[in-house]
Amino acid sequence: MIILGIDPGLAIVGWGVIEYRNTRFRTVAYGSIQTPAGMRTEERLKAIFEGMNELISTYRPEAVAVEELFFTNNITTGIRVAEARGVILLSAELGGVPVQEYTPPQVKQAVVGYGRADKRQVIAMVTRILGLEKPPKPDDTADALAIAICHAHCGGSRLADYFNK
């Protein structure tokens, strides 16, 4: 299964593409879509949408795994991230790729084994699980790879398909 993991944001959208077959991981590619702070929000959303469309067209994922929103104290930032998530979800829908969403604790549990793990632990485990020479940068990219790994462990099961026949 080819999985595109997405860590949504307005300034930086982390992305990671992995292949998961027979309990083995292979890193296909990873990076980020970045939009400058001075750019109008509409232009930033368009850039994210176009970047997502290119990722889906290039890598042809069988699933897109996206981190669910986690609101902290800054509601304005949360709204901007929600807008970015909207264009990400739209891109996946238009590309015909099913989407699965995971909360930050679900991702941490699947990758580290502890739902309250810190960012350093997640990055270290992503690097180890995928056999990378060095931790992916920026951190949003490592988060996207963690989300893809989470989907491989949690959402990639074919048992649901078997029992729903």
C-alpha cells in the first residue's frame, strides 16, 4: 500500500510517502509545501491545493492519512489550519484517494507506543522505523511520515474489507 501522510498547516504542510507491504516499510519521498507569510491566504490555499494535486498525481497513493485538528489556545491559527486541511481533503477527494484522519495521540501511540510521547521521541522512532540516515526536516515532514506509519499500523488493515463483504 502506498500511503501519503499529511501534517496540515498554512505556512508548512509536511508530507511523506511510504510503501507498506508485508509488514515492511519503504520510504518513497518526503518534503513540505511551504507558503510565505506575506502571501494572501487565498494564494496560500491555492499553492497548497496545487502542491497536493501534484503529490497525488506523482505518487498515486492508495490512501491519504491526515492529522486531525488539535486546538490549543490560538483559535485564529486553528482556523487557518482548518482552511488548509479543507483544501487538502478536497484535493484527495478530487484525486479519488480515500482519506483517514488520526489524532496526535493516536499517531504517537502507533509510532512510539505511548500516546503522550514528545516530538523528539516521535522523530527518533520515525527515523528508526523507516531506516533513514538522519531525521527528516522540517519537523512537519517527520510528523507527516509518522501519520503515514500510523495509517499503516492502524488503518491499513484489510480485515475490515474482508468482514464487510
